Amino acid sequence: MRHVNLCMNPIDDEAREYVIDLMKRTPEEFSVTLSGTDFDENTVHEMTEQLSTDENPNLGEQRIIY
């Protein structure tokens, strides 16, 4: 599996740590779609920053699609 589509599901900022934990346990090629959820844009931005690296500053944006 390389992608989980959570689009249009009733999840919100309370699931943030679960999503981050999932993303940290999967390879860099793995991504998740969160568009259409109740995640706050600032929360998504913070999540993408946590997943980015010095070698690839855009990695978080590549892995979390919002």
C-alpha cells in the first residue's frame, strides 16, 4: 500500500497524532489525502513541517495531500 485516502471522512485535529504516527512508520513514498476532512489548515501545515527533512524540505507536502 502506498496511499490512504481519508478524503471526506469526519476526522479532525484530534486525529493529528495518529496521522503523524502513521506517517512516521511508513516509507517516504507513502502518502495520505486529508482534503475534505475537518482538519484545520494550520494543523495540516504543522504536520507537513514535522514530516519534512533538511534533505527534502517539501517532503511533508508530498506526503500529506490537503
